[in-house]
Amino acid sequence: MDSLASMCITSSNISFRTDKVLEKTTQPSQYTIIEEAFLPKLGINRKTKRTVLRAPIKLGGIALPNVQTIQDQKGIVNVMRQLQLGKEIATDFKILLAQAQLDSGLAHPILDKTDVDISYIEPGMIVHLHDRLDALDGSIVIENQWCSKLQRVHDESIMERISKLPGVRPREVQHANQCRKYMRVITIAELLSLCGRHIEPTRFNGRWRANSRLQWLRQPAPTGTM
């Protein structure tokens, strides 16, 4: 995956150091450090409020673009360029995306439809790219990219249904996804009986696993009540 790592270095916004991680640190974010470094060179006090920096000129602001947004836009363009070239980096990226797609348990391409939160999977490049596309109201459509499919009429992704439950906590969604990966299922139809009217009690005994043909990563069995 060296080629994929090189793409991450070239496009610094597509990084593993996400905003949520930065918020938990005592140090200022990388974007604040960048702005405070070049603001004095523009003749602007580095302590100027961000509302003044971002506001349009006609309202008395400076209309300074957000550094993170610029980096995200350039990084997304870089990803698109690599996919169009179709070389080793594109292959590595598609493998990484397919694994994230399987981990998410969603039945739609996660970079195409970005309004569903996927913070319950392992953080990394794909999650960061998904979140930034959502913030920018954008999407990336990749031809012939693997994505799970619904099995029956009125079928639904298990994780999409769980993540939209009112009052559900992030930790509960993460635990549900871990159980789902152990059972090796993606949609509700995979849990149902052949008649499609009920779920067999043995499905939730902590030992049942579906006979899936997909290549799943190793997921330990659930240990008691989570």
C-alpha cells in the first residue's frame, strides 16, 4: 500500500488525523496554525476573529477562504485524477474503499450517498473523505465499484436502520456493527426465515454465522451483554 500512502502525503487533507481527533488534543488544530502563520504576512492581525475573516467584503469582512475547504477540494480532485488514470494507486484505493464499504454494512456506495454517518467504523482515509464530501455536499461516483445489494422487496441495510434510530448512542451503533460483522450479514433479509415473516431465535444466540461468500475480516464473537 506504499502507493496509497504516497497519495495521502501528496494530498495532506486526506489524512488519518481527523477533526474529531484534533478537538480532543490540547494543541491548536493544524488549520489554525497555518492561518496564524500567514495572516501577519497579509497584514492581518493573527488574533482577528474568524467571523471577520470569513465574512464577505460587502459586510465588512475579509472573505478569507477556509484552509481546510481548499485542502479538501484539492484532495478530492487528486483522488478523482488517480481514479481516472487507473494505475496502482487507483487499485489500492478501490481495495481500501471496498473494505470500508463492507465494514459499514450499507447497501449504497458510501462515497456517493454521504448523508448516512459511518463514524462507527475504523477511522481513516475513507471515513475522512466521506465526512468531507458530506460537509461540501459532494459525492464521488466510481464505476464498477463493489457494493452490497438488497436481497428482497422492502429489504433494508441493518446499519442504516440502526444508525437512524432516535436516541441511539454512537457506542451502541459500534457494538451493533461488531455483532453484525461477526454474523457476516448486511441486510435484514439475511436474518429472516425463508418465508420472510420472522427472524429465527438462533440468529441471536451469539454463535450463528451466515454462510457468506464475501471475504470478511476476523471479528471476535460477542462477549456477553454490550
